[in-house]
Amino acid sequence: MLPIPSSSHCSILVFTSPAGAQTAARKFGRGLAGMTTGVLELPGNTVVEAKKHGAAGVSLGVAKGLGMIVSRELVGAYEVVSAPFPVPPGYRPPIQPEFPWSYFEQAPRSARSERRAPAPRG
């Protein structure tokens, strides 16, 4: 008799898809993430709007974040239920960013901001 995998093993299987590939498993994982971590919309939108508009953007970010919590969780439930079906075409994410924690990921540094080695003296 085969052992039944624990929930931690199942969650690892759900999130193992090639980077950037949109599949039914990724859609299901994205839905679970939206349902369980949708609250990250509040600080995420607050950070985004504060970067755009300074201190005045904080209140706008809080308002947007509160509204997006509801949207993110409803879309998450929809994605879990509809995961086997390629709707929208190609399993594309219906809202951006794809995952709620994406607001906090560091943007890649541009070539200008990278430190260069000092020129050799000679």
C-alpha cells in the first residue's frame, strides 16, 4: 500500500511548473495563493501608490488595497474551481500582479545602478 502524501508534499507538486509557463497546475496554485494571501493587497497597493504619489498616495493605496482584497480572493476562488479549463486562453492570470506578494519583489537593477570595479591605476 502506498503512503498518502502530506499536504506539504501536495503543495510542492502544485507549484512545480517551469518559470513563466501558464498551466492548469499554476492556475490552481495562483488561485490558492489569491484566496489565502489576498490580504497582501493592502500593504502592496499602499507601497505602490506611495512610490507613485508620495505621502498623498498612502490613503489611495489603502483604499485600493481594501477593494483588491475582495477581488483577489474572489478571483482566487474562481481560478481554483476553473483550473482544469484554459480560460482565459492559455491560463493567463486575470489580474495583475499574478501573485499578491509580487508587489514586494525587488525590480532588477538597471545597468546604470550596478557598481563598477574601479579603473586600474597606472
